[in-house]
Amino acid sequence: MVRWRRSPSTGRSGDRAPDQRARRRRAPEAPAGDPHDRGSKRVEFGYLKEALELTGGNLSRHLTVLVDAGLLDMEKGYDGKRPKTWVSITRAGRKAFADEIAALRALVDRHGV
């Protein structure tokens, strides 16, 4: 089930940042680090594909939605002669992830789960 929500970056309800299990499952795999650190922490597409057990096309679509929402950045390049795609979380993405965790904790606390 897809639940559309306001974009954490703009706050507009028309932004399409679906809150799906695969996208939430992706978040812990992405490098979070210190939200104030401006260092370049990134993971390679192939690693995410294996870790999340998604097809390349499925993962690509999920990442595209998150990039369009301003939550992730994607960088394409080469490792030697092999094309690679690297994914990193943006400042807005780190905040959205922290907000999601806080909301889940509040839900657990409220219902004593």
C-alpha cells in the first residue's frame, strides 16, 4: 500500500514521496553518519540491490523517487572501465529518516509494543 505524504523538503502535499516498505527498508542501508558531517559517504547500487534483495529495475525506481524528493543523491561514474552508480543521503534525507524513526518510536511508546 502506498501512503502519500508531505515532502520533508518542501512541505507540499503534492510532492510524491511514497512511504513504502522497500523504501523504508533501504534507509538503514544508506550511509547515515553524522547529520552535520559534510563528508561524502555513499554506497554502490550493486550493494544496495543485493542487500535489499530487489531487482535492478525495482531499486532504480525507488531511488529515482527518493532522488526526486530530494532525500538522496545519485552519482554515476566509472570504477576503472566499469560503470557504477553511487547513492548518498542528503541533509533533508537524514532529517526525514530521523523524523521517521522518532515517529515509529513514539508509536511504539504510545501503544506499549
